[in-house]
Amino acid sequence: MPMKLPARFVDDRIFVHPVTADGVELRFYTDTGGGGSRIQRSAAMRLGLTPFKRQLDGWEGDFVYPPPFRADAPLPMGVHVDGLIVADEVFWDGDGFLGMPWFADRVWQFDYINEGLVLLDGYEPSAAARDHACPLGFLLAANGRRGASFPRISAEVDGDLLQFLFDTGATVRLTPHARAAVHPVDGGFHRGTSFITSTVFERWRGRHPDWAVIEHADGTADEPMIQVPTLRIAGHDAGPVWFVRRADRNFHEYMSQWMDRRIDGALGGSLLKYFTVTVDYPNAVAYFSQ
């Protein structure tokens, strides 16, 4: 049976609000482009969870097993999540963080249009859905198994086919003047976004001086943002889409080491907000519906 999660969409980002069997509501940030799943130490203590030590990729840290959750507000942990890392430093909003291992090897529907997150048993696409399918790329190990489950996805911008990380967690912390320009009426300073390498960013700016650019838009890295009027993905045209500039090495070197090909950026909420996206991890394909 499909499992609808207690999700809330805030400024193009997705949070899950499970409720424990004892009635305690938690808030987890979800991020297909992030690492291991974590819980804030203060939240683990509040729930009375007992930490234990575990080795993970040569690193030893504290872990906890999550508590049972109510059936009407669940948090299904997944085949690759045996316990949550206990985090002392918090880089997200809320009590925890659900990253790539939590999404891996399952079928998800990210319904940005109707603000729903659903875990599916499987997915049999209709003919109309197959017309808007986009293959996903995953890093494979020498034994043919996936070395990581960060999805690579293609999209066309300005006549160029570019490779991206499918990244529901891509976030920018807007400076006050950028916030006023992006959403002057409401919304917070943290917002779902997309990222692009400096090389591509400057190419777009050089080719299209009419495309809107906000200088010093990113309050964390002091980087500009550019608004791409239209992007083509899975047979759909969508836009406008904001991209935040990042150094080439962030994607060409760092993130690409976990991808099957070199990527030029990440596609997040500033694009995904236009779609309902069904991501079939086992079959390495995503279906985009408007």
C-alpha cells in the first residue's frame, strides 16, 4: 500500500513531521542530495533514546535506534538506515535530517504541486507518464552494485544538455535584499533552490545580459543568483528557475566523485516546485508531471 508521509512543504523544501507512539512530534528535513540520516542530540535525549557506538566508513560515532511511530504519522526508516547518527552540530531546520540512504532503493512521489510525499510499493507508469520519463544515473561499484544512490539527472538550458544532482534539499540562505527580490510578500530566508557551477553561470550571464541576476544573494557563501527563464526536462518546459553560483570544484570534483558522470550543479526546489515527480530508484528513472 502507498504510504503518505506527514510532510510539509516550506519555501520549496520538504519536511517530514512523524509522531512517536507516545505522541511526540518531530521535524525531519529531507534531502536526496545529502549524506547519512541524523537526529539532533537534544531530540534523542528528549525521546529517552540510548546512544551506542558504531563504525561507519572509518569514522566512529554515536547512533540511536528511532522510536516507534504512529501509523497515521509514520517515519519508515528504509533498508539502508539502521539507526540514526546523533549530531551535535545542526545544519538543518528541526530535529533531524533524512538523506540519500533513506531514499535509496525505494519509489517516491514528490508532489510539489499538491504538497505531498508518498512512499510507493512500486510504480507502473502510464503511457502519458512514459512520455515524460527521465533516466537517472547512479555510481556503480566494481561488482556492479551501486556505490552511492545520488541520482544524476539531465536537463537542457539555453540549448546545452547539462548533468545535475537531483537534490530536494538544495537550500540557499537569502540575504535581506535577495529575499525581497525573490519573494517580497512572504517566505523565510531559507529557500529551496538549484545550483550551477561558476563556469556555466558566467556563460549564461555573458550570453544573456537580460537574465535577472542578484549579486550577494547567498548569505552563506556570498554568491550571486541568476534566473533562468525556461528549463527543459523530461519533455517539459518549466520556469523561471533560480540558480545559485557555486565554485566549479564543488560539483566537478567533490560531488562528482559519488556520481556516474561529472555534474555541473544540482536541481532543487526552485525547479521541482513546478512538478509532481515520481522517482523510481530501483529502475533508475524519474517521471515528471505538471
